[in-house]
Amino acid sequence: MVKRGKHVALLLVMLLLVGSMAGCGGGEEQQASEDTFIVARTTDAGTLDCGYAYSEGEIDLMYHIYDGLVALKNSDLEVEPALAESWETSEDGTVWTFALKQGVKFHDGTDFNADAVVFSFNRLINENHPYYGLGDYSYFDYLLSDAIDDVKAIDEYTVEISLKDKFAPFLTYLGYYSEFIVSPTAVEKYGTEYFKNPVGTGPFKFEEWQKDEYLTLSRNDEYWGDKPEISTLIWKIVPDDSTRLMELESGQVHAIKPISPNQLEKVKGNDKLLLKEVAGANLFYAAFNRDKAPFDDVRVRKAISYAIDMDKLVENTYDGMATRAINPMPPTVFGFNDEVEPYPYDPEKAKALLAEAGYPDGFKMELNTFVNARPYVARPIDTAEIIKSDLSKIGIEVTINTNEWGTHQTLMDNMEHQVTFNGWYDIPYPSNFLKTMLLLGSNTGYAPENVTALADKALATYDRDEQIEAYKELQAIVHEDIPIIPIAHNDYTAAVLNNVEGFELDVLGNINVKKAHFK
């Protein structure tokens, strides 16, 4: 492994030198790296354990190292077989039986089977499991621990998962990275060091990790599915936006993620580059603390909604790389209520509502914002300044408080804010936005019984039409109650050399290099 690591490091240096000499798309550069693909991105991973991964620097990697029982096959989150060939559900919808693929091997040569599935799931949700708690935070636990009652092997290639009740997103969640299957042998071998020695069944195998520099994967030639065309996949860490783009333009790397809004036209204007852009399954919003006056009055919350020129705000701060938000979830998610109309910019109506609420001369308020860009907003402080300017026109004097993210999160968790910026990105399933985010985690104190009942009703049926009906009704109520002001859905972006085919950016914002190859 040491010799292999040194060889890969030397190969990376040689490729970068050749790329810089040959230039973007040059024949010599293409020939030198035809079996190697380099992606430059902003941040490194903290863990390579799919069960405990949750940051942007980790999620892309999981889809290349591991597989799940099912895979998400399109933007509508329909699923298709992966490590499970087929499945069936009990009449009451609480017991799911999966028939597994046979002959699949983990990267360490051990067999994938029902015991591996049981091990992978129980280590994340069963506190008595010997390998429980190998990471700081389990997204699997967050998604499914409250829903799953039991996981057991019926025979070597049959798994039965029992749910406590019907749970609408169950099959969809199984296609997400945190539910992917790990090698029990590898976890037992490495224990607390498994996070840097990942072993899955995916199309690429782990080779080397130089923290905050690069991570190298190699093609899994024994892969059960369609094998990648590239033999070596390198994920290079380049934090600076300008440097990242320069390396792509010069051919030193083959793809970058993300691109900043101010680079959009530059990428579009370079015929050697291709822009990859998808509507983001995320939400940037302003949350009202309804426990603090005057934000306990819906007329005040509506006045603020009318006072902000939201179309202009989104245009100015996102540079055309976002969609104005109307509801608390993206329009790309099924169940979006397209009959709900956004609050128009109407300062006079805003003033009238303030007067009706007893604030004819306005009032003073604090708006809390985080400092740095997040997946749902690139320029939060600029956004705060625009809102401050708009609200001043109706007599509301805004003080902007800026915080590092950790401090900001603590302030929101303790409900110390009046109005605060927050955001959400998750699997694009309605419940993740309309229950998990809005009712449980929006830092508003908003959870009326009628809205909670609709969210629970939608979760308790596998009938998508029934779910849509409940979710649309919920959004209509929330639009009138205004616990939050939805602002925007940020697009996910990447850029790639134009001599690359098969490079994908999916609806979750993940890079998929499984089918990438050079023309």
C-alpha cells in the first residue's frame, strides 16, 4: 500500500505538470490522463464511513465507494434495484422483504450477503451493537432510526426490515448514501480507524488519502454493475474559487465543484468548458421567532413579506443561479403547491398592515445572519443589507448581527433571535422540508396541530396522490401563517472540460463520475 500510495502521488504530480504544459484540451494532456480523472473541490472529507458522513466534502465520495439496496434513478426519486434485485411489502405496509444480488464482493474480497446488510444497519441504530458510534453523527440514524423496528436475515440472500408504522419515504431513503452497505469484516478489522479505511461494493475502491490535499480511488474491476471507463479517480482539494477555475482552464483538473456566481459568465464564455447546473433541492429563508413580539403577530410577519422586493433581491444576490422561493420546499419536489402565489412587493400594503398591528411608525428589530457562504446562499450578508434597506422604507429599523456558523447555530437553537437567516438542504422528499425542517427545525416555534396532523398523514401512506393532497394543503396554511419567509433555492453547479462525456451533476447536487470518459 505504501508503494502504491507513492506511485499515485507521483502520478498526480506528473499529470498536473503535463496538464499545465499542454493546456486545456490539448492532445498530449488528454493522452497522458485518459485513464485518470481529477476533480477539484472546495473542502475535504472528515470521514469516509457512509454511515457517519454528512458534509458536502464527503457525500460525493460515498456514491463512488459504496452501493445501497436500491438506487435513485431520476430527479423524481424513483428507485431501481441495486444490491437488492427485488422487494415486496406486507399487506399492512410495515414489513419489507428484499431479495439480494448473489455473487457480489466487497472490495476486500469478502461476500456481500444478508448478514452484511443487518450489520450495516444495526451498527448505526442499535446502541448495543459492538461497532455502534464510530462517528460523530449518523444520517442513517436521523432518517430511519425512529421508523425501523427490526432488521434480520431470513436466509443468506434475503433481508426483512420491519417498520414501526407505514413510513412513506422508506424506500427512497434506502437509495441515499447513509443507507449504503459496508464490509463487516473491514469494520471489525479497523474499528475506530474504519473512517479512513472504507470498504464497500461500489464502482471504485479506496487507495490513498492525503488529508486536505487529495483522495485517490481506483476502478473496481470486479464491480457487479457497469464498470467505470476511467481507472483512477482523484479528488483534489482546492479551496480558492479562482485557483480552482484556473486549474480547470489550464487542464490541470478535469472538473470542478462548485463555481461561484461571479464565475458563471466566464465559464459560459469558454468554449473549452461545459457548465453543469441543476435546480437545487434546498431552501434559504428568514425565520421569525414567534415567541417574541412583534413577530407573534401575523400582520407584522405579512407586512415584512410585502416589504421585501424578493425578485430583485434574488436577482442581485444570486446572479441568475437561483429560483425565488414561494413555499418552504423547492418546486422540483413532488407535492409542491403551484397554486400558492408569492407575496408581491407592496410597501404601501406593508405599511397598512403595520398600522393595523399597532406599529404605524414601525419598530426596531435585529436580523441575525451567518458570515460565510453555504449550499443555499453564496452572499448572506449582502442579502441582509438588501432586506435592511427594503424594511427601512416602511419604518422598520434593522440591526444586522453577523455570526460565525457555530455561534449562529447556538443562537437559533436557544431561540435567542428575533429574525434569523437559516437554510436547509436534504433529500428532495416533501417531509424533509415540510416536517423535519419547517415543524421541527426551523427555529420558529411553529407546530400547530392542524399542520402537524397533515404532515403525519402524508408520512403514513404509500399512496403518492394522498401525500400530495396533504402536502399541498399544508403549504396553503403555512403561506398564510408565515412562520418563515422563503427566499431562494440555490442552483447546484459544476464545470467540466468539453472533452469529457458522462460526467453528471444530480438533483442532490452530487458529482457522478461513474460513466465519465474522454472523447
